[in-house]
Amino acid sequence: MQGPVHVIGASGRSGRALCMALHQHGIAFVPLVRDLDRWRATGLPGQARRIELTSTDGTLAAALRDARRIVSTAHARHVAAIVAAAPPEASLVCLGSTRIFTRWPDAHGRDVARGQQALLSSGRNGVMLHPTMIYGAQGENNIQRLLGLIRRLPVLPLPSGGRALVQPIFQGDVTRAIMAALAREWRGGHTLVIAGGQAVPYRALAALVARHAGLRPRPVINVPAPLLMGLGRLMPPLPGLPRVTPAEIRRLGEDKAFDIAPMRAALGFTPLTPDEGLGRFLAALRAETQPAWT
């Protein structure tokens, strides 16, 4: 399907990365954003249209009036509104989250589930991509917070000794997945997990972060999640240390590993492993922040 790609959430991390890739590939796009000044600050071309996803005044439908290909990098809670506003012939690629699969459902996961249901029950052509933890984007704070802990603590206290599996995905592979999904003709609604090329224990992820950041890996000690959660509630935030919420601590003990064979088959590429992706991301970060890291 031809025509420009309408990108909802174009000034956010994943939206900005997608618009940059579309521009580099010579593909026209229409940025749809809440804050026009924030979009202009990206320096990317494109005449942005202002939208408010929670509004019922018809501005979203007006902004999508000529859309044939729509990508939403906004929270999946907005999918129902996007489906209702989009032209009937438009195809959709929406970002969800693997939080939908957690053993401890929260508001975020429930909103993703509702967004998925809205797409699947709509009869629209398209796909919801469920990424694992995304790292490597400008302004992301997943790996950056872990790096902050490694730099400031002599040991890393982790539930189950950090043995739970994680499978983070590099931002470049998220962008590549969206581009591949745009190029595919979807019949009806679909969902697809997109994850990194390898699942590793969280303690191994921490060691990779330290190594690629040029730091000494920190020993990991096993601290029960309830104890860590209790300490987090009782102790005030320590200066210089990133805040980790009780819910995040609880999920550190949960395996988050996924089969990427369906991703490879549907999108036609194999994503980077954590070692490969962290090597690229942290090398670039070190180059940007020298001499602060030395």
C-alpha cells in the first residue's frame, strides 16, 4: 500500500527513530504529535499535525483523513481511539508490550491487553508488535539506570541472584521491525512478539553492561524480592542512585524470554543479541560523554 506513513507519537523515542529511518529511506511520512515544539526540536523534516489522543473532538480523525498506512508508537491504551478514527482502508502497525504476559498484571499490562483486543476485534488489517525491554534509544532509561547502579554500588542486590532471564531488544531492531511490518500486507489483525536475539540471565546482562561501559563487573548477591521491596519503601531515595519501584523489583524475578522464530519468519531478520546491541549502544554513549566516563 502506497502513500505516506502517518506516525502517531512521532516525537517520542520509538517514533523519532522510525521517522529518521523513513527519511533515510526516502519514504514520506506525516508526524502526528501532541507537542509541535517538541517535534520541531528533533530537526527532522515533515509538517506535523497536532493531535490529542484522549480528545473526542474529531481532531484525530481529521489528522488521519488521508492515511493509508498508520504506525502508532503511542501507548497501546490509545489503539481503540485510533481504530475508530482511522479510514476503513488504512492498515495499522501498533506498538504494544510484552508486559501483557507478566504473571503480575498491572494497569500498563491491562491497557496493552485492551489495545490488542481493540485491534483484533476491529476487522482491520494490521499488527500489534509486542517489544520486550527496549534499549539504545536517545533518552531511554532501562540500561542507563542499570549502568547508574553499577557505577555507584560495590555489589548488585538482585532477587534470585539475578538468574531470571531477560531478552531486551535494541532500538534499531524495533525500528527495523516496524519498517518490515509496514512492508508486509497483513490480512486481518495479528500480534507478534519482537525480542532480542538471545535471552540471558539478568546478572549476565549486568556484566555485559559493565564490560561494554569499560567498568569492572559488580558481584551479584541474592536478596529476596520482598526484602528489597520493603527496603525501597522504607528508605528515602539515595542521592545519585536511580529509583527502582517495588513492581520493577518483583518483575526482576520473572523470566522474560520469548521464541523469536515467528518474528524472524514474519519480518525477515534476526535481531541483535544483548552482547551485540549493548556493544553498539554503549560504545556510542561513551563517545558522546567522554571525558565524563573516565
